[in-house]
Amino acid sequence: MAAEVKTKPTNASVTAFLKKAAKDKRLELCETIARIMAKATGKKPVMWGTEIVGYDTYPIVYADGHTEQWPVAAFSPRKEAVVIYGTRASPQYTALLKRLGKHKAGSGCVYIKSLADIDVKVLDELIATAVKGRLARVKR
């Protein structure tokens, strides 16, 4: 039997979470990412667990065969940086990261500390192509 997934959609307020979790410039970065993800998915944000803001869903199949829903696009303001999940689904992932600006990357996530450090147009393209790439590979 599969373990229950802990990170699930909730009814918590995304706006309240972001205002509490991110201040000033960090909040501005989160709001920018939120606008980009909403535009890319055409969906409203939903809190996933207590710390992840997600948009739309797609099914992921685990090794044991069970399926769970997961956000197509998601981010979280963490202590050191804002984490953007799922960007590796972009067919242009590597090329776009080279143009993004100051960031860290790992395990398909991108870590950004400041809006001033990055090219927002490149971030928009990265998220849009990741969403499109992810949705092109799933049956809905």
C-alpha cells in the first residue's frame, strides 16, 4: 500500500500566505511569479500543503503504480530563496537558465533571491515553456 501524499491542495488563502511568508522585494518577486504562472496555466492559484502555491494539476504515476495529482506549475518562498518547481519540463531549460540571470538550479527547481537579479522575460519564457512541455506529455 502506498504512503499517503502529504502535499495536497487546501482551501487556505494564497494571498494571506504570501503576505505572511514574503515581505517587500521578496513579495514583489512572488507576485511576479504568480502572474506568470497564472498566465501560463490559465488557472488560479491554490495552496498545496502549507508552503507551496500551485497552478493547475496533472497526474503523476509512482513506481508502485498509484497516481496522484500534482501542480503543473508551483513555487514557494523559502528562507533563502523563492523556489520555482517543475522548470525542467521546458524543452529550452538549459538555454533559458543561461540567460535568466543570478539563480541556482537543482533537481528541476530554480532558486531566485531577487527580482532585480533576473530577466523577467526569460523567467516568463521558462515557466511558459515548462507548463506547455508538461501538459504536452500528459493525458488529461
